[in-house]
Amino acid sequence: MTNNRFDNKLSQTGLSFQPLYMQVEEHVKQLIVEQRWKPGEMLPNEFKLAEELGVSQGTVRKALNGLTGTKILTRRQGVGTFVSEHTNQHSLYRFYPIIRDGKTPELPKAELLSLTLIKAPKNVVSAFGAKANMKVFEVLRRRILNNEFCIFEKIYLPYVYFRELEGLEDLPHTLYHFYQTQFNLTVQDTTDRIKADIASAQDAKLLAIHIGEALLEVERIAHSIDGKIIEFRISRCRSDKYHYLVESK
Amino acid sequence: MTNNRFDNKLSQTGLSFQPLYMQVEEHVKQLIVEQRWKPGEMLPNEFKLAEELGVSQGTVRKALNGLTGTKILTRRQGVGTFVSEHTNQHSLYRFYPIIRDGKTPELPKAELLSLTLIKAPKNVVSAFGAKANMKVFEVLRRRILNNEFCIFEKIYLPYVYFRELEGLEDLPHTLYHFYQTQFNLTVQDTTDRIKADIASAQDAKLLAIHIGEALLEVERIAHSIDGKIIEFRISRCRSDKYHYLVESK
DNA sequence: AAGTGGTCTAGACCACGAC
DNA sequence: TCGTGGTCTAGACCACTTT
């Protein structure tokens, strides 16, 4: 067996054994979290990485291909391997499941209603699995599709990860790209819990609909690459002309 | 280049070129559709398949691993490669996203209300992208979780794929496994469109709730391995104690 | 033309499960 | 102990993109 920086006693015991290519995956992921390469940047080619890590090029390839599976990396033949960005068309829609009936997906605009630093309400604390005295930013937005309001959302962001939000007067429409570029927080996966509810007076006012109409309520928890919960949001969505799309494989 | 059964002129033109391992994937998938191996059966090992197809073992491996990605195959180290079944725990939950609030997933029971052969209504015809005179079986079911009715669903199955359903008095609870074993139709992926609606008098009666409560309405289209639409279903789900769960990566 | 990732092959060895 | 899939390496060649 060659001498490489991933050699360790565990490799021989079979107890906590991790295959080399998985160790490489973890290592590269960690380097990305530490911003050795930022989103959009190109990694060294397979042979250079292999030499640097003391493994074969084939092992590096398997690791890099694994990381494209989780959307952390993007590989382009003849060009190179890049840290994924939340900017390209595909990424932008990756976490936007609300579609106008009979249409193809389109990105909504967003109108910021407020951004305030508050003590987290109970449901938010529980979503984050955090301590009761947690401080969060509360972002209230209305989203606009087809020139009408379609979603009212409350977004909760932990103060500890988003300190620099304090005092901001406006936010970009594409929040996940903003998290990535400004806070080095890349949304890696989300869990949505979808319920139906009846429009309240507030819903009716904010979405220009009638009290009593049926709405979709979506509670989302978003995780970053390193597994932290970085966002909790509650979206109330018009359901007369819009739906939530899920494709399962 | 070796002489193998996948050699063809296209391989040299670069126009409709498909890598060998993809051709092997398609070939194996086709053999499964043709029932050379049925769900649950074991395939020959990598070397035998490689010899049979005239490619190297590494190429077969890449193809088989690709088919585990789409859940068509299951591989178990030390045991073999198997055609996936809709019976194991994981598969059973793969397409059941309705969860009781605060609980872990559990499989609902189903009560068959009716099974009739009808001329497909307009919305069903359009879901199948079919001709107006399409004949379908309409299955009406109530699903039971936590000892109460939680979902009322209408399921539409094309007569041409499901002839043998005619005259049946009862159906199993786990329909997708039933489709697979009785009709050689394996559900490969589903598209759900989720909306909110208000409970009608019929909903209220069938689900033992009140008129006017908010419900989730889920329209599902299910595709088989070879890409046919084999099922269209409309589910009306109680939303007071249940939600639809989506995990996106 | 140079440099990148993609494909294909070949062989050695390891880990796992069944017998 | 045997047969399976899993890992790791090595090298040749192909396809794509940029310069």
C-alpha cells in the first residue's frame, strides 16, 4: 500500500474504516467550506490533486464525481472542475418548487417588507433545535409572479451566521446566492413540510385575495454543506393559480 | 478496440455516439422490461455479464452502478446484483410522502370503495396525453392512518395496461408492488402537483371532517421504467394533522 | 496545440455474506 | 472457504474547450 496522507490506523481495523475516495470527498468538501476554493473557482486537475493528496488519479476522479452528485462541484469536459454556484439557471430553480399552473418554472421577484433582529419565537427555536434565547433575523417578503403577489414568506436566519445583515435596507431577490457569496453559506439541501390552510385577514391583505381561500403553507428547513441549519422559512402561497411541484425518483 | 456486440457505425461518427457503459445500461434495462430477470431476481455477476456482452468488467460495473442510481437495481456486497422490488421497507416509502405531524413515516391502510371501468373523463385523458375515447379503471380508495381516514383518492389506470383488473373485488394495500408483480409495471418516478383546496360536502363525508376545512390536493402522474404513464391519481388529504414531506438535494 | 475531463481496460487486493 | 461486489491503481486513448 502506498504511503499517503490518508493512511491511518483505522484503515486496518475495519472498524471505522472509510474508503480512500470517501476520505478524499470529505477532505475536498472541508477545503471548500474553509474557502480554499470559493464558489465558481476551478480546482486543480485530477493529477495535481492526486499528487497533492498522495492517492491515484482514479481515486480523485471517483471522489470528485461523487461531489458532483451532491451538486457541490460542477465538472465540464475540456475545461475543469468548479465549485458550484447558486447562479446558473439550473441552480436557481433547484429550490423553487412553486409553479404557475400550466406554465414552465419562472423565477419570482421579491418585495422586502421588513428585516428585523428579534428573539426567536418558540416555533423558530424548535425548528433550529436551539436554545430558548436564540437571536434571529426575521425577514418578511412578498413574492411576485405574473405581476401579482403569490407568496408571503417569513424567513428566519440565525444571528450568529448572519451578523452582517444588521442594518441592511434591502436584500437581493435570489437569497441563496446571497447567502453563498456574502456569508459563505451554501444551501445544500432543504426539507419542506407542506400543509393546506385557510387565508386569514393578514393573508388576504398581503396577497390581495379573499379571506377563506385555500392556501399552501410550506415550512422549510435549509442545511448548509457542513450540515448546519442556516434558514427556517414559512411560506404562504396562493393556490388558485399556482402549485407546488415535486418530481420523485 | 475490441469486437463487441455494441459496436456500431455511430460509435465512429460522433453524431449519435453513446458511451459503451450507457449502451450497457440501456441494454440491461431493456432486458429487465422484457422480464429476462424479474423483480427480486439476481443478475449474473459482473464477469459473466461482461463476457456475454463483450465488454470489460469495469464497463459492466459502471453500467450496473448507474442503474442502482435510478433504483432499478440493488447491489449487495458479497451477495449479488438484484432487480429492485417494491417490497423492502425503503421502496415502500419511496413514493409515500404524507406524514403525520411530528411522527416518523408509517404506511397507511387502504379501504377500497369502488373499482369500475369507465370512459376517461377529460382531465384524465389530458393527464395521460391520450385520445378522447380512452378507457380507464377508476379506483376509489380511502386511506387510513392512526385509525382515522386521512386521504381520499381517485386512481386512474389505462385499460390497455391493466386488463386483468376487470371484475376484481379487492386490491392490495400496496398498489405499486401489485402493479409490479401482476402487470410487470414498475413505477420508476412520479410527478406530484400539490394545491390547497376547501373540503366539499363529499370530502367532509368521506374523511369525517367538516365542510370548509383546508385540504391538500395532490395530482400524481406515475411513469414506468420504460417511460409510459401508467397511473394518474388525485388525492385529497386531511391537512389538520398530516403534511406532505419533500426533501430536496 | 495544449490541457482538461471522459471512457475503457486490466489486474490486484479487500470486505462482506452465505455455506 | 468460496463467490460476490467494492476499492485502488495504472495506463492508453478519446472528446471537448480554449488558446
